[in-house]
Amino acid sequence: MWIAIIAGAVILLGVALTVIGLQHIHQTQANERISNTISQLGTIVSQVHQSYGTSPNGYTAINLSDLIKLGTFPQNMVKGTSVIDAWGGAVTVTSAAANKWTLTFAGLPISACARMGSATSGSVIALKVNAKSVTLPPSVANMTANCTTKGQGPSAGNTVAWTYY
């Protein structure tokens, strides 16, 4: 009888450790996905500035199709004529004026929204989260207060839009 109790306890302990291990792996993968996306964000911004920053028309002629052809986005983000973030949301680039442009990531889970917005730097002149303006430079507290939409992907999650000059 004691052997059965001990065996049962060992099995329960094994299951508990497996669940804890899987949760840790999931959290590590989520953090890695966010870090990779923040890195990609910097690359995209640099590429857009190089491609359009010295153009006679500035950013007025900016379009996603040309940016895809120029290799602005990492290949894993390009899906045909669209650009998709790591959570399945749309990534768009639009002209805000001759000397301004906006990069938008949609479908972000709360943690990605808060960390990506908090990592804002460089030539950002405006930041919006879920269509609400956020004071620059954004604090973690401000981002977590604005990144409140649960879910992720093409029909859920948060939207972050950076406007650059």
C-alpha cells in the first residue's frame, strides 16, 4: 500500500514538474518573440529612412509593395503582398506627410504592445496605442495602461503606431 502511495506521489510530482517546465518554455518563447520583433522594428525603421529619407518626394511616395521589393521586411514577415507580425497582425507603412511616415503593428498581445511601445526611440515624433496618443518618451506604466486589449492576431489584440520624421 505504501508503495502505491509513493508511486502516486512520484507520478503527481512528475506531472507538476512537466507543467511548470512547459510554462517556463512558453514564457521564454514569448519573450524571445517580443525581443526579435523589437529588433526587427529597428531594422525596418532604418531601411525606410535609407529608402525614402533622401527621396525628392520624401515619404509621400511610400508604399508597402515597394518596401517589400526592397527587402525592408524580414522574409518571415512577408506573406505575398502583405506584411504580418509575429502574432499574425498586419504591419503597415503609410505616409503622414512629405517628411513623416507611420509604421503600425496590429494584433499585438498586451505584453508585446507594452514592451514594443516602451522601446520607442530615435526619430519618433508621435506614438499611438489603440488610436490614443501616448506621451513621449513612453514609460512602461503609460504603455501598460494603454495596452489593454486581450488577444492577438488579425482580429484581436492591440495596435501600436509610431510616426517618424
